Amino acid sequence: MSVENLDGDETSREPGLTHSHDASCAAVRLSADSRPPSDLWQQLVASEDFSEALVRAVRELLAGVPHHNRVQKLREAGVTAADGGYARLLAGLERAPETEVHQAALDITAQFGQGEVTPLGLSPPLEAVAEGPLAALDAADIVPTISVHMGEGFRDRRPEQREQTCLLVAVLAQVCDIRVAAGGLTARWLVEAHGDLLPRSFSVQCKTGEELDTPVDELVAAARERFDSDGRATDILRTLADEPAQTLSYHELVATTQVSASRVSQVLGELEDAQVIERYGPQSQRKVDLLPAGRTLVKQLDTEIGRQRSLDELFSDTGQAENSDVYSQPRERGPLSPSTDQVRDDDGNSPYHTRYLGRCSHVGAAAAGTVSDIVTVEGSLPVLTGIETVTPGLCRSIPTVMRPW
């Protein structure tokens, strides 16, 4: 869960629950994947943005109100949690931040749902936030924007914890601008599993694939800066993009790579953090899904640089000729000299002779072709007359063919 700093005043926003792929602009980023709902609420209250919004709401409601009427004013505004006792403590937010009453108000606010002993007795249940701090925000017409991330970890939590989190999110959405940051598959699963706890508008939005905003371009730009165009991460994205459903199981994905499973998991974590993939399902049947930003990234890379490998990569995957001194190690070698090398086969014959070309011969041969060509040039050497095979693009990587210069 996170409170976002968005342009514009809070009063210009509308409360509600919407689906969004992005939570990157949030000032404080918390995840529902690993925290119970009471902890999420506590972390939200502890965030500077939310607490400042609550302080501003209380001060606006109590502006010009006589001291003896402050508690009554808050109760009339709907702050009735703990039989109205919470309003008495909440009024302390009108005082300076360094005062004890101000800090006590924030402390009791964070303790909703904790089951702890407070000055009000046992702390109010979590659902009572609607009659407590959220009522003050609603009365002051201040609408904080809160982003709640729900990923694969949330799906693995116990059903009762998921239900309590969804109830909290629904309560917050009555007063705040709540954006559920989740992949498309997770959002649809959320509607199927807990749609009865969430606003109808959210369910319709997830089923139709609509979003409040689609910052795909921003996600793609950030991913291009983060990942190499020919690195392991983009290879995984291309592998997923080649699948008809653009989804693979974790084990299938590991089988397509030549690195360890732990390395694949690390790369998938980085890709998921960049919001270009999403992992879901139980641990034994984990699947990986390509998100819209991932599809767009692959298309951009294929358009701009294609899938063409560099010449060195191309030849590193090429089969070797059995008797070629260029591509294979000889079975027998005589003494080497700086200028010649003679290779003998099993019968003692010498089918291949290689020599370093002189500078003049090299320049002429190399100029005859492009980097990707293999060019045969008819010529002569002082010892051997025949055909020299020259590979201009490999002059720096295969010195037995020609001397680099």
C-alpha cells in the first residue's frame, strides 16, 4: 500500500477503487503481499503523506471552532468511533506536532485493528476506521490517493487475510482514491475470488480490461534503461512473447535457458519489479505471464534492432569442420613458426596449409567483402600456390587466418 504524491489538490479527486498497473510514482510503497491488513493500516498512518492529510482535515474542520466545542464538532462530522471517544483524542491533531496530544492522536489512529489496550480501552476494530479518521477526511472533502499493490504473494495468503484486506480496501475506497496495482491476471482473479467484497465498478473494469491510466510508455522507457537489449532479461521476455498465450510455467522457462534456476528466479524478480511480467499460482505450479509493457518492449526492440545476432555470436554457434585448422584443433601439430603452420591428418597427409598474410595482401582481401561475408580470393604465396580463404569479419578473432592490424 502506498500514498502517492500526485499533481493537483486532493479536493479535485474522486473517491473510488480502480485498477492500475503502475505504483511507481508513490511516495511510500507498501505491499499487501506480505502484510496483514492491520499492519497495512498502521503503515499507512505512519506515512507522512497520509498523516499530513489527516492533520489538515482536522484543522480545517476545527478552524474557528471554540475550544469547548471541538469534540462535538468532530462528532457531528461523523467521527463516532469508540462511542465518540476517538473524537476527543483526534482533536489533538489541531495542536503542534511536537505536543503529546498530537502524537497521541496519531498513535491511537494507527492502533485500529491491533487489539491493544489504549486510552479508549481495547483498540477499535479495523472496520471502525470508517467512523474514525476516514470520517474526518470525508467531512473535510480531502481525498488522498492510495496505491495498493497486490501481486503473487497476496494470492498465496490465507483466505481470511485476503478477505480482511479486501474489506479494508473497500472501506478506504469510500473516502480515498484507491488504485489497485496488479497485473491483468491477478486483477481478474481478485474479482473472481473476492468480487463480492469489492465495488461493482472495480469488477466491471477488471473484466473489460479498462484502467484509470495506462503508463505503458513510462514502464517501457524505464525497462529499456534498466535491461540490456541482448541480456538475459530480454531473452526471457522474447521467449514469453513467442508463446501463443505469452505464458509459460516456471519450469518450462528454466528449461529454455542455460543458467541455474536461482539465476532465472533473480531475473524474473527484476522483471516483475519493472512490471513487465507477472508471476502467479502456487509454488509447485508457478507460471509467468507477459504484461502489456513487456509486449511493447519486445516489439520496440524487434523493430529497432531486430533479433539479428552479432557476427561473433553467429559463428560461436556454427558447427566446426572436422579437419579445418580455422575451426578445430588439429590432431597433430609440428613445431610452430611465426609465419606457417602445417596440419596433418591421421594418414600423415597435409590437406591444409595456413599462413599469415602480409599487410598488402590483407588489405586487398579484406576490401573485397563486407563484415558478414566469407570471401575466397585467388592468389599465391611464396611456398604454396592455391586458394586462401579470408574472412574479413574475423580478422581480429582468428589470427591463424590473417594477422590483425
